[in-house]
Amino acid sequence: MPRQQAPGAAAGERDRGVRKVTSLTWRAGAAGIACSALIGAALAYHAEASPAPASTVRPRPHHSPSGQIVVPAQPPQPATGSGQVSSGAS
């Protein structure tokens, strides 16, 4: 025989369940934000602590004392490798 409940009991149980799920959702979100911040801080520290390889360092544009950009005497050399790389749909 099914258990009989007061008319408001089912609504009260539903509300308690919703509050529990909402609380767990907020806790999981807060934990995710905290973990993201820790990972971001660790990566930022690692990026500052390790020097970049010489092949990826780009020279800064040359500036004259008057603040204007000075064009170099030689144009940049062509890059070596397999060619142009593009991402996305082709």
C-alpha cells in the first residue's frame, strides 16, 4: 500500500532537495574558480621564471631618440619550415 503524505510534505521534500543541489552546485563552482586561479598563477609564475628559447624571441622595433621607428638596413629573412600554417577550415 502506498504511503500517504500530507499535501505540503512532497513540496517540502522537493524544496529541500533543490536547496541541497543548489548548495552543491555553488560549492563545485567555487572550487572550480579556486582551482582555475591556482593553475593560472602557477602557469604565470612558470612563464616568468623560465627564459624563452632563442628561436622564439623577436627583436623589438628600433626606435630613434626622437621616437620614430627606424627601418632596418636588411629585410627579415624568410622563415624555414614546411610553409604557411593556417588553422581552422580549409
